[in-house]
Amino acid sequence: MTTHLRLLAAALCASLSVSSMVSASGSPSGDPGSSGPQTAWNPEAAARYLDRREVWWQSWDRAQKDRGTVCVSCHTQAPYALARPVLRHRLGQDGRTDPEKAMLASIVKRVKQWTVMQPFYSDIISGPGKEVEAHNAEAVLNAIILAGYDRETGHLTDTTRLAFDHAWELQSRTGPEAGTWVWQNFSYSPWEGDTSAYHWSALMAGAVGMAPDHYRDDPKIAASLALLRGYLRSHLARQPLLNKVVLLQASTGLPDLMTPAEQRQVIAQLVKLQRPDGGWSLSDLGGWVRNDMTEIDPRPDGYATGLVVLTLESLPPEARPRPAIAKGLAWIRSAQDPETGQWHAWSLNKQRDPKSDIGLFMSDAATGYAVLALEAAR
């Protein structure tokens, strides 16, 4: 989903000049903080998986929205938007892929026709308040995704500025939740549940911090950004560890989100929770309880491990727990599915068929973040 924009940009820059670091097989010969030959991973297979999933999402009947546009999903499109540009440069592909072009065209159309676009969900069909929730969530997602793509050119487009404007207009201004957004809540953790407003507010802070043209210093957003900072700081203590990880990532690009002591505490928790095989499990990053009361899969997964490694890589060099990063990267390389190219992760909300299209939602996110972590290491 971008707080990871600085890492994305770093990977883009690095991928243009890494020929000396790439072995004959096309895989990195080594990573910072590790030693010896590294297990290969298959970026072509990861790209095929992500493209296939994005094409499916764009054609799925439930994703079809107003005026020929497509829903911007937290689990499939947001990770795709962050990871696919990195893979393009990794693979030497010229220009955006067709799935990327279609995704961006839909987002741009909705941003430019914002005042007439119907929200993704309606109160009549989905329940009271869902239109407001959908409008808020979409505004933030649009800004995060478009800002990430503007990193490729180094300049913030008028459309991206407009997307940010839409998000700031919907930001809560008063009350205990001032600074955040009324978020989409279908009781689906981690992105559409009770703690999701904080999660995406932290991602929004990261997007602002890494947006081109010194957007974070724009006087027009100073009051809004101050509210966002205030919310993130005042609500930090009660968050699940997953949200603290996202804020830690954001704090590397936007000052005054966390104190040094808070950062060290999160880092220490993550190191302690790393499994012996080098991975992290999403089940350890929050007190999740599935809606259907089935047991959450406790195995290390690509989403948790990719996100944690990416976050630890973003820290200043002196703060990075290098052995943990090296072990995490080794786990990610070893965990790619050789048949599909994906990394696996499992629902926090209910038991799903892991091979079904809906059952792959968490694996979509896992694959995007695994790719980002691997490329950031280069």
C-alpha cells in the first residue's frame, strides 16, 4: 500500500545501474548486511503474477464502478502500484505495462471527475455511512498511488496535487479523531477494520514525506499536515505492532512522527518476533481474531516479512539491525512460490481457499512487499 515511496525511488535509481551487482542468472549476487552467495529469486515470475492479478481485478464484476472505472483496492492495486514500477526497471522493460496504464487511467479519471463520481460503496446496498467511508478511503489511496508514480519523473503532476487536495478536504478537523479520515470499515483487518484509519494515515504521511517537489513543505498543507502528525503521535500507543511498523517506515521520510525511543522500541520488538527461519508472521503483529473464529495461520508470510524488512532497510545505517535484515531477505528469497511467482499470505478475517481469486488477496500484498524489500536491498 506507500509509506514506502523512498524505498521505491531508491530501488528505481539502483536498478538503472546494478549490472555489476547482478549475476549471470539475473539475480543479485549479494545484499548489504549479508555475506556469501544468495538464493536466486525470479523477478519475471513475480511480474507475471502481479500483472495477472491486476488484469483479473480490472475485469472482476465486483470491481466495476461508476463511469467505467475500477475500485482501488487496498490488497491488490495499492501493492501493485508500488511494486510494478520497481519490477519494470529491474527487468529493463520500457514504459508502463498495459495493466498499469489501465489502472492509472481509471484513477486519473476518478480524480478529475471527483465531484460527479459515485463512491465505491453506497449506503443503500452496503449500510449507513459506507459512502462517506468509501469516499475518504479512495481519496487517500488515489493520492498515495499517484504520488508514487510521480517519483519516476521527479515532479508532482497537477492531477496528483488534485488528488491530495481531495484527501485533505475530507480529513477530520475536530474531535478525538482529528487528523485522520473516516475509513472504510467492513471488519476486515488489516486494511478495512477498526485500526485501519491509523494504518492508512501513516501511509499517507509517508506519501507526503516522499512526494516530489518538496510537497511536504507547501504552506497550503501545513495545517493539514500538522493535524495528521498530531493524530499519529497521540494515537500511537494503542496501535497494533503492524501499524507501528508502518509509522516507523513513514518516520524515515517525514520528521516528528516518532521519538527515537519509540523507534528503538518498535525495532526491538520486531527483532524479538523474528522467527528462527528469518521470517515474520502477520499473526504476531496484532491481536487479531478472525470473524469466523477459525485459527489464524501462524506461519511466516510474505506480507509481514516483506513489510518488516522493507521498513528496517529504510532506517539510517546506524539504526539498522543488519543480522535481522539479512535473515529476513534470505527468507523472502526462499519463500517465492516456484510455480506461480507469488509470495503467500493468509487472511486475518476468515478461512479462505488460498487458490481462489479472493483467497489470493493477501498474497497480492505479500508479493508486492516482498519485491519492494528485495529491490530496496540492492
